[in-house]
Amino acid sequence: MSSHNYYIFYEGKIAGPYPSEQILQWNLAADTQVCIEGTEEWLLLSQAPELLAQPDSGSSLPSPYVKQDSTSNRKSIFIIHGRGNTLDNAFRLLIQLVRTKIRFYQGGIFADSENSNFVRFLLYDTHSNPYTLLFDRIIVGKIALCPFYPPPENWIPDSTWTKLSEFKVTDKLETYAVPQGIAGEGKRKWCDEFFQAIWQDASKMLGQVITSQPALSETLEGIRSRLMPPDGGMYLEKEYKIAIQNYFSERGLNPEPFQELLLEFQRLNDAGGDLDTIASNALYGAWFMQWFEKQNVVPPRYGKDFEFDFVNYHQSFLHLARHKNADIYLPDFPMEAIPDLEDASRALREVGSRFVRIDDHHPLDSKQIELLERLKSEGLAGEYMMSGPIKGEGEQAEEERTCGSDLVHRAMLEGTEFDAPGLDELRRLAHQQDLHLIKDPDDREHPDYLAVDLSKLIGSKYSRIDMTQQLMFVRSYVSIREIMNTTGWRQIVDEYEVELERTCPKLEENLALIEYLVPEDIEEYRGSMGAASMLGSIVKKITFGKVDLELKAIQSKLPSRTHKILITLAPFQSRKEHRINVASAINYLKRYYSFDYFFFAWGSSLLTTRRFKDEDTTINLSEFMPIMGGPGDGGHASAATCKPPSNAAWPAHRFSKLNRHNFLDYANYIAGRIKEGLKHEIVSVRSITIKDRDIIGYSSNKRR
């Protein structure tokens, strides 16, 4: 967090590097170009200025930027992996929805893609919240009106437009008794009356006179501005909820329905993430708040001095360049899941920002270490700590394994005045959960079960931002152990579990089981199975290896050495249903089926894998992911993710969309990748249903 040193371009020459404080004293002209020490172009320029053009705004920054470079004015950004947003951002999206464009084209209804997720949420579901119904009616009115306003001539919908389901749209229009037909005077009159009723209801519900769409947008913008701190920055999520309560209550309005609408919009944009990324960022937040207050006497303001942001795996980091004059901290993010670290680092430099710390524990290769070292030497990145194994060197011993929270705690808190028992317990919980060290995830009395509860809270689509913010305030051991009750999270998780009991049976709609044997077990018994070996050899020859009876006989002799992979397809869920994540899927399916590994297909585009039985190490999932997906895929030996379509062998024509008709074929494809890449012998691949529960058995899982 110390000030940077800078080169300056002064009177045709490169000078420096100088500390920012010294440059400030010179009061240089506003057009004087400066650049952070270590930037490659300037380093070359300082050594051979005659070879390069004079620096300009494309490769440097004007000197007034340096005036913002004091420690107290730089903003710290902490990155959570996944997708998420604040309530304020949800409010922004709500206002944006009011302005969304709906177009009628060749009999179809199209919404601009930026807002289509929220449009579909309104149209495809039924609602009881009066505010949700208000915006539902607005979208219905736009659909009814759009034939009266045809798109520009030669307009054709492209990727920036989403076609809405004809069935869902028709069903919704019938709900509101919209007159049939594309256009007509009667329908136009109906639309006018429909919108007049909407504006009247909006006026009552928002406490202001509203007579049109622009007036509604202006009213919402005004309310949103009143929910911001008067001294700048942003409210924490729990403070924002209080601001909503106060605004509506002061006007005699019920704040709960409006707040619930914002929470619903927030949940629609939340996805991914796990306890380790939440805990890592909470630990960073705890450190920063204490460090900042010690340096500046006053506590930091969220949104002004520090902030949490989101980046999903394999998503470009370039959008982080919107954070100007910022120190960016990146914990618990696999290097192989960052497609453009170097490009992003250079883009950040151009706006006065940079990665000051990168900490991760996932497997990586030597090239990624070399990249980090080069970025550091060029001043494009700061410190980094990589504790994961080098790919190809095998798994780490349990005592050597770390998670992201371990690394953040060790670097920023351990042995300092800022550490606290509650923060260390948060680190421990993340460690146990992320490294799959919880011996019995069903034992609610065990201290580790809090990690399971917190993971379920994430699964419930509770706000990642709010969760991180509340965890960063824990200090005492008691505060973390009681946090489920003090925050109201206990009730949320309990309701989530009840909902899962209703939705998890959907997992059994598409289930498949792969059984395999490892080569060493097979070779031990090849040729020694008597008649089965003799007959098997003959059948194998005449079927060109497609039928291996001897392999079946070996499996019968070695049932305990048969390894099982259970595969399921993520079921369709309405936008209001609690999402079934990997942990909840395993927790449900282990009741009825025995398996060693679990594969969860999120459609054809993503495959998440877990080792269920720790004693089975026949597949290193991190090493299998590039075989199943692309070279950038991976994770841990016991938990990894890949994108199957990124594999050169991917048969896109067969699996463009996964469903019950081709799911078994997909399981056979996975089995083929296992056989080809890992050399395991596939014994069987078959579909299973509820009827197979007793046959496959689950007694071996009862101990877990």
C-alpha cells in the first residue's frame, strides 16, 4: 500500500524514477507525462529514448494523476470469484428494465439481451409481490405495444437481442387478457388504459405522482440517489436495507415488498463462488478496515476506500480497468482460469491500478510462475504466493495443502495486531470445507458443520457481497460460532434445506453410472479366469475388442475394486427455485447410490467433478480435466471443472444440447475419454433410475 515511484518525461528526456511525493512538490504542468516504475515501454525508453516515440496518453498518464497517488486516496479492490452484485446495482438494473426495448419481428418478440434475464424472470413466472407485479405489467404492456412501433428498416435481431418464448409470452398475455391480434384500434385503446392503471398504481406504491415511463424512471433514480451515503461511497448491504426501510416507512409505505424485489433481482445475478473465496475476501476486508483506521484514524468507507468485485472463472479481467487508481487483491483464483492476466495488468497500469497481491493454492505449471515473476519484475504486479503443486508432480500431503483463506490469513493477519480468534476460526472452516477434510458432513454437532452451513447459505443464492461484508466483522470466536443465529442466516438455510427436499428428486431424471477397473487389477487376473478367459479371448477377437467377457468375469471376482462414477444432468429449475449445487446434489444422491466420484453436467458446456470417497485415488481430477476439456481446465485432485466443448475431440453435433435422449451417449463419451486418457478399462456405462436404488445400494455411504 505504499506510494509508487514514477518516471517523468520532462523537456524531451526521461527522468526518474521519483517518489510521488517529490513529483508533487514540483507542481509539473498538467500535460507532463508520467508512468509507474517498472513499466516495460518506459524502461526501454529510459535506456534508449532515441528508439521510441515520445510517450503520450496511450502509454502513460498525465501528471495530475500522481496527486491521487497517496496511500489514503488509493482504493483497494478485493476480487471474489463468481458472479454477484450489490442491492444498489440491483436497483440500477431495475431502472434499466423500465427502459428496456421490446421489438416485434416476423411474428416473434425480442428483448435486448442485456435485460432479457430479468424480462424472462417476470414473464415466465407467476408473482404475488405487488412491486414485482407492477414491473411484470410494464413488460406485458411493452409487448402489447411493440407491433405498433416496428423496428428500423433492415433491422435483423443479432446476438444483442434475445427471442422470448412464444408459449410463455402467449400465456402471460392471456393472464392479463390482452386483446388478440397484432395491432388495431381496440388493442391500442386497451394499451393506453392498461398503462394509465400502471402509472396510478406506481404513484401509490412509490409515493410520488407518476404519469409516464420517463416519470417512473426519474422517480426511481431519485429514490436510488437517496439511498446513497451523503458523504460518498456506498452503504454496506445491511445498511442499504436500513436505508430502504427508512425511506419507505417515512412515507407511510411498506418497505418489505420493494426490498424483496431488489433481493430477487440480486439473486438472479448471483452465481458461483464458494466458502473459500468468500472467507478469503472477508479476511482481506477485516485486515483492511483495521489497517486503514490505524493509518487514518477514521474507519474506511465502503465504495470509497475499498470494495469487493467479481470475476468468474475464464472471464476476461479487462473490465477491472474501470477501477482507477486502485490496488487490486486477487485471492483463491486459479491461474489457468485467467485468460488474459498480462493484458489486464497492462490495462490496469494505464488507469493507475495494478494487482498488488495474487494468492492461490490450485495446481499450476512453471509457465504461470514465470509469467507472475515477469509481471512483478516489470512493476505490473506486486507480491504473489502460489502454494499449489506443480502439475504432474502428484498430490500434496494433507498437512502441506492450503486453501486461499490460509494464504490471506498468513500474509495479512497472522502474527499481527489485526488477527483475532474469530478470523482464525473462519480460516479454519474454509480450510476444512475447501480441502474436503470434513469427515462427516451430516454431523450437525461437529464444529466443522458451520462450514457446511455457510456453504449451504451460498447455495441458497444469498448475497455473496452481504455474506462477505458480515463475515469481515467477526473478531471473537463466539461471534463466528454464533453468526448463523445473529444474522438470521439460520432461518434462510433451514428454508433452503426444505426447498431442496422438494427439488432434489429432479436429479434422478437423468442419471448414469460408469464402472471401471484399473489396469494393474486387470492384468493380475488376465488369462486366469478359466473358461471365462478362454471364451472371452475368442469373443474379443471376433468382435474386434468391443466385447470383453473376461473383463466382466474379473469384475465379478473383484467387486470391491470396481470404481464407480455417478453422473447427473443439472435439472431444469424455475428462476424462483433454490438452485441445486454440487454439494446439495451429492448430499441427496449419496442416500441412495454408491459411488466413488461424482460428475455434475451443467448442460453440455460445463462439467464439475468431485472425488466422493477419499480413499479412491484412481483419478486425479485436476489431471483429467484437460483430457475431458481444454488445456486451461483443471482444479484440485479431488475437485475440478472443465469445459468439454473446448476439447478438440468434442462431437458438437451430438451434444449441442444435453437432454434425456442423449445423456447416456454423453456418459459413454466421458467413459471413452477416461479409457483413452487414463487407460482405465470401462466395465459398463448405463442409465439408472429410482428403481436402481436398491440394486446399486447405498449402505457403503451411510458412514459418510
